[in-house]
Amino acid sequence: MAGQPLLTVISPAYNEADNLPALYERLKATFDSAGIEWEWIVVDDHSSDATPQYLRQLVGQDVRVSAVRFSRNFGSHAAIACGLHRAHGACAAVLAADLQDPPEVVLRLLEEWRAGAHVVWAVRAGRRGERASTLLFARLYYALMRNMVGIREMPAEGADFFLLDRRVVDALGAFPESNASLLALITWMGYRQASVEYVKQARLYGRSKWNLEKKLKLAIDSITSFSYLPIRLMSYVGFLAAVLGFAYAAVVIVNVIAGRPIEGWSSLMVVVLMMSGVQMLMLGVLGEYLWRALDESRRRPPYLVEEFLSAAGKE
């Protein structure tokens, strides 16, 4: 590729063989007609369909396209990080390979970038073809991040389609964390941020791979990476339990002195089981923090590349 492109487009892909051809045609039509020098990096998260075969064919046809294939499925955030590490553009846009994020919106993101923004979020003004449970989880997650974790700059309606200036892309390389939400990290970093509204489209083909397990992991990673509030709440709950315990002990003593001892095995078991449940919950919260500290201390790479394809050949 001659010279540095203005724009790098990064698309994580997992079993998106049906969507990638249509996305490529729209990218080409959008940026070629606007006279923009661009490159496209597709990160294949170890797809099991025909995605690798299509990417090998496409890389041979267009020098602006390169592809990375992971050695196993590492997740979309690892795929985004990989694409950003390999981006050559003066700015980089991340959009899904399922065509829910219209490539044409990138032109509006570029306008805000040219106006001086370092991070431009494509904020969802609406979401087509999504189930009510998905919308509910998204609202809860972003409310949690804004109000509990304290990242109030995060768009209230959510955003997973964005554009970053070169300085932000380079700064991300200084963060070795493997269990943090990449989107929350970008928001936390600061820089001049702007937003553009768009309507998220329904998937053209296939089904979303973003299941409940992945959503819960993202929520826990986001909280433990940016807030100690759960541990602080544990202290408050422990203090409250101690106060209630002393108060109950005082009631028992007073009743014994007055000749009215408290009777009932059931009430005792309720208290024991309740306190045991609270203690187990606290241990679980501590375990989440402890596991992430252990995982980070291992310094394992966040992803492993099985194959890299570009116009220059293979790595």
C-alpha cells in the first residue's frame, strides 16, 4: 500500500461469510466515491464457516484489505484490539461485520474528527430487529456504567461503533489489561470526544453470537476494572450485619433477664442461613477481583494469531 491511508476500518468477524461480501461492496462504494484513502482489516475470531476462504480470496483481489485469523475464539474486544494494533491510518473506525452499523455513517464520524474530536462515538438512536431482552440488558449495562462505575461520559444509549484518532490508537497500546471493557477504557481515557446519532440496523444474515454468558462477563469485567464499589459495599454490609447482630444479642440478653427467652429453632436457622448467604456472596465478589488480578499477573497475550493475510503475503 503506497503511503499511509487516511482511514483504517476494523471489523471483528465470527462466522460472517454471508455478510462480509455485502459489507466490502458498501465500504468500497462509500469511501471510493468520497475520495478517501482507506484500508480494511478484518479480524477473524476463529470462524468455523467460510469466512477464512472468502478473506483469502478478497485479500488477493484488493491490496487495501488485510485479514487476521485467531488461533481460537478470543472474543470481539480482543479482535478490536488486534485490529487497532495493526492499523496504519491517521484514524481508525471500528464497525461490526454484520452490517448493523451502516458504513455510510463513518463519513459523519470523519467530519467530527476533522473538526478536532479525538474519539467519535456513533450513538444508537434506535435499534432495529433486536429482542426486548437485549434492549433491556443494554440499558441496564450503560446505566450501571454511568451511575455505579462512574464513567458518566459513556453514551446513555450505548455505542459500539466508533472512530479513534491516531494518538488514541497509539495510547491504547500502553494498556496491557486483558479483562477490561475496551469501550469503557476508551471512554475513561478522556481526550476530546464527540458523538453522532444513527439507527442500528437489523442483521442482514445470521444470528448474533453475543450470548448471555458473554454479556455477563462484560458487565463483571467492566465493574471490576473501573470500580472498587462492590468491595466498599461489602464493608458496609459487614458493618450493618455486625450492628444488627449486636442489637439482636442485646434483645436476647434482655429477654433472658426478664424471663422471656426467645424460642424457636426456625428463627435461628433463618439468621444463620441469611448470614451464610451474605458471606458467600462477599467471597464471590472477592473471588472475581482476585481471579482478575491473578489473570493479569500471568501476562498471557490477549490473543494469538494463526494466520495473517495481506497484499505482501503471509506472516
